[in-house]
Amino acid sequence: MKIAVVGTGYVGLVAGTCFADTGHSVICVDVDAAKVETLRKGQTPIYEPGLEELLARNIKAERLSFTTDLVSSVHASEVVFIAVGTPQGEDGNADLRVAMHVAGQIADAAKKFTVVVNKSTVPVGTASRMQAEINSRTQVPIEVVSNPEFLKEGAAIDDFLRPDRIVIGATSEKAKAIMGELYAPFVRTESPIYFMDPRSAELTKYAANAMLATRISFMNEVAMLCEKVGADVDAVRKAMGSDKRIGHPFLFPGVGYGGSCFPKDVKALVATARNQGLDFSLLAAVDAVNDRQKRLLGQKAKAHFEAKGELQRFSSIKSYERALHGPTLPR
């Protein structure tokens, strides 16, 4: 199958490379000409175990190429993935301007039936919004599909090639058939493909990340209680996790969740609920606990250096936070 992937960030590059490695012809598109040139040489702008080897192999086999030319890429492809950033806005909502702009460009360029797959993490209703934008710009039949990613940094290649499940939100049988064929090589071990409507697919990604974030914040609350009553949180965690209904993953206490997904996805889901007139108080509490956990680390660091008579190294929580977000911690 001929595929275009718009955006060569973490998600787009991993997806494009893995699709190429299963025999598809993939064109990855990016507006950054310098980045495209680097990728053409087989050099990756991100580190992910196994990615550079897959990249080099598929470029050599001429199954994977890179370009800044979106129009010709759309013309040459049956399926176009949108894998651009959707950063968090000041109100917690995802910023869809780039994603919507790309959808408009695809509409302007398309000349035949095309499946446009939203791989970016987007709020519920985005596929409908994109479909309306595309329909307003072209008479060419185009269907927008939601296909959220569930990749872990450091294990993204394995997650893509051997997924726990694949979620596809589509409205027509034709789009479902195309997406099923596209993902067939990844479900030979009987991992399920869940076909559903686009809104349910969009919400699935947020709900999954929110649940994992909730487990982390819950365990940090338990850790605080253990500290107060003299219990061993590690013993509690192990015993809890042995319950098959709970399991061990994401039950480790620590400084809270971070990274590129959990913080913005939790806030985006809270914002989505707020936009619908709902108070997602549980998830708001998860976010508050996570924020407090980071401040708690600062307080513990301050107390540690104060006890050693080195308080000047961390004279306040703010100085700790500045050091934490700087290039390196002071030594």
C-alpha cells in the first residue's frame, strides 16, 4: 500500500518506518527541509532503540523516503497519516491549528479517494471537524479516520510492531477494510483491532492515559500515607499488584508522571469535560496530586540540604525548581 505520513516527530517517524518495514511504500513529509535532509541520510533526530537500523534498512530498500512536498505525496498515496503536534493551550485544550491546516492542505491536493488518518492525540470531535473542513474544500471523496497511538518512549518500535491492541475509528466499511489491511501484519499474534466510531477512538486515547496517570497519583497518595503511619510502600505495592484485577504496572511511587503525553492528556480530558459542562473532579485531583508531588520532592531536597548545613544550595523551593528545569542540577 502507498502511504504518506505528515510530520516526522516521534509518532510520525516511528509509524512511517514501521509501516515501511512491513513492505508498504511510505513517504514521510515535513516542512523542515534540514530535518528532511538529515533523515534522507538515515540519521534520526530522536533516539529510540532500533529506529536507526530500521530507518537505514528501509531507505536502502527504497520503501521509505522523505520530502517537503505534501502535494505530490498526497497524489501518490492511498492513505495519509496526520502525525503533527497538538500542544496544550493555556486553557488546557489541545491546540489543533497545525493539524487542521494539514487537513486543509490534503483536501486541496487530493485527486482520488483518500483515507486521512489522524494519528495525533486530539480532543473528541476532531475527526468530525476535520471531515467538515475537508468537505468544504473539495468534492473528492475523502474519509477521516481516528487511529490513536499507544507508544512508550524507549519501547516504541516494539509497541508498534507488536501492539496490545489497535484502535480505529471509522464510519465506512471501505475505510475499515483499508485500515484492516494496513494493520494486518501487526496482528498476526491475535492482538485485537477495535473498530469503532471516530469519537470513541479519540476518547479511548485520553481515557487510557488518564487511567494510567490516576494509578500513579493514587500510589503517590498511598506512599504519603505509608510514610505517616510507618508502613512499607514497596511491600504494599507488591501485594496490591498481585491482585489480577489491579496488576503491577504504573504502581510505583515517585515524583509523579511527566513526559510529553500524560500531563497534557490529563489536562485536555479535564478541559473536554469542562467544555461539555461536566466537572471531572477525580481527574482534576489526579493532576493536583501530581503537581503537589513535584513540589514535595523540592521540600524533601530542601530538608535534606538543611540538615546537612548546605541550605544555601537550595535556599527555596523556587530555586530548586529553577535548577530542576535548567540544564543540570547544581553540584
